[in-house]
Amino acid sequence: MTSARGSAPPALTVQTVLYGHSLEEVRRWVVGVANAVRVERARGVVGPVSLRIGDSSPGRTLSQLQVEQMCEEFEPWGVIGVAYEHFEANLGSAGGHNRLFELDGAPYFLILNPDAMASPFLLGELLAAAQDTTVGIAEARQLPLEHPKAYDLRTGDTSWASGAGCLVRSEVFAQLGGYDAESFFLYCDDVDLSWRVRLAGFRVVLQPSARIFHDKRLDLDAVVVSGEAELYYSAEAALMLAWKYSRPDLVDEWLEHFLTSPMHQWVDAANAFTKRRSEGTLPAPIDPEGRVAQFFGMHFARHRYSYSD
Amino acid sequence: MRTQHRRPATLEEALLSLSAQSCDDFELLLLPHDVSEGGIVEVQALVDAYPPSFVAVSSLSKVVGALAR
């Protein structure tokens, strides 16, 4: 099999991190990815593909037997292996992906949330974007709630790529030391990675023809439904991002906003941040000239719309 | 869902959304209306790209001429 350019199609690893997901949800994810492998291997646009599933849940989601059965079931579809690791601890999204990542010779790897279903054409569309050697991350477009952040309609360039579904150049990820899991446990790890990729001279692009169905829902006020953990960690991550990208003015403004909020998750996040600051355990600020960091309120790119407009 | 003219990308988005549902107790009927043979092949190929369990509950019936209301 050869690609359109005559060279062998690239090998690929697809990785995800579980936390409290059911076996049924994991199976739906695997079927979606394996089906995309089946379709794109038949077209000759992707080489051998392996899956890596990390598990931060308190108990194992998959037994060894179930992993072996998945390997056997999806090998005819072109999946050369399914690796499963129960972390025995909650490493968060960033820490989990760092643990799973290996510089194994594959030029790219795909990060895909466990609640995201791959389009049959996802791999080929993302690989087409990543063929441009200036691209460090190629992001998939999310359905049914398309992310509102702006992107260049001609080039796809965007401020940051969502870790819900994106293809990452492996050497760049390794060069940057992966996600900053010390600073970002659950949210904004993808914003931070994107900005460091851009500081390293690579582009971050959205590929609108690469689709994933990401299971996000809106409440009756058209606000994305968030749980307790999301409220806490998104506030913590926003403070961390402002700090790391040299915006002490925003840190002060947001600390006051969170500390005076009636929501205890925001107060707790502000207190945790203040404690780390006093202990000197925050990351060293970077990008003092604001070359890549963008702050539009608490958005990290200009948004084209809001869901509630 | 009803689309007009040639919108394979919109159809793909609809198929992806359906294939991702946690409730899979449904059948999918596709009724290409006054579509060329080439178009029928294109729609069928799009459906066939989805997992076999989804293809198994999908069927395509070509419709020609005016539809009764």
C-alpha cells in the first residue's frame, strides 16, 4: 500500500484516557476508531494502527481477557494491537496521555476522548492536514457542538487545539516534554500544549473535514453541562494559564472573581492556586511578550459565537 | 432529516451523529430522491463506511418522481 505521494502510509497510535467510563462506552470508542482504521487502511492512507487505553478509574474498566478479545476482533480491521494500562491512580488527562505516549517511530499520534466517536474518514483527513511539515497539531471538528473558537478559513490556523480529538506530531510532543501535567490536571492542558507547540515554531490548525462526534450537552440555558470537577478544575486551569503565560493582571482579576463567587468550587480552586503560589510551586512564566497566548475574557481564542446567542 | 441538492458532507455528519448514539434501537431509511446512479453509489459508499452494526440497520431506497404528500 502506498500513499498518494508514493511513500508508505504512516503508522499511527491512537490513545485515550478513561475515568469512570463503562465497558459499553469503551467499546463504542474502540469500534469507532477501529472502523476508521478499516476504512482508511483500505484506501491506503494509513499504515499499521495501534490503540493505547489508559485508565485512571479507581478499578479496572477492562479485564485482560476483554483486551485480548478486542485485539482479536479488530485485527482483521487493521488494528495491530490494543494496549491497556490501569494506572492505579488518577493521573488526570494530561498525566495519563504522557504516561501512554511513546516515541515509537510513528510520526504522529492521535489523542481522542473516550466520549468521542471517530468519523470513518477522521484519520485520512487529519493526516492530510499534517502532511504540511509546519503543522504540529491538527484538530478535528466536533459535532454536534462545534467549538466556537475562531480559525482561519483558508489555512485552518487557530489559537489552540482541543484535546478532545487531535493529531499530534510525535517528535514535537517529545521535544516539549508532553503535556504540563504538573500545572494542568484536567483542563487547559490542551491550550498550554498548543501554545508551546506554536512557540516552538509549529502551527496548530483545525481541519473542518475531520469530524468527531463529541458527547457534549447543553442545559436549558444553552450552557454546556458541567459537573463539580469541571467547575473546580476549569477555574484552577484558567488561573494557571494566566500565570504561566505572564498575565499577572488577569490572575489578580480572576482570583478576586473566584474568591467572591457563591460557588464553592471556584473558591476552592482560587485557594488552591494561592497556596501553590505561596509555596513557590507554580511554573515559571513564559511568553512574556504575548506571542502566542490569547485571552478574550476567560476564552483563549476569539470566539465566533456562543451557544446561548 | 431532509437535505436538498448535493450535500454529502451534511449527510456524513448526520450519519456520524446517528452512529454515535448510545441508544441504537432504530432503523435508518435513506430515500435519495431523483438522484443519479452515480449519486446513489456515492450515498451507498458513505453508508458502507460505517461500522457493520450500523450498516445492518440502514437501507437505501431510490425514489423517482414526485413524492405523495
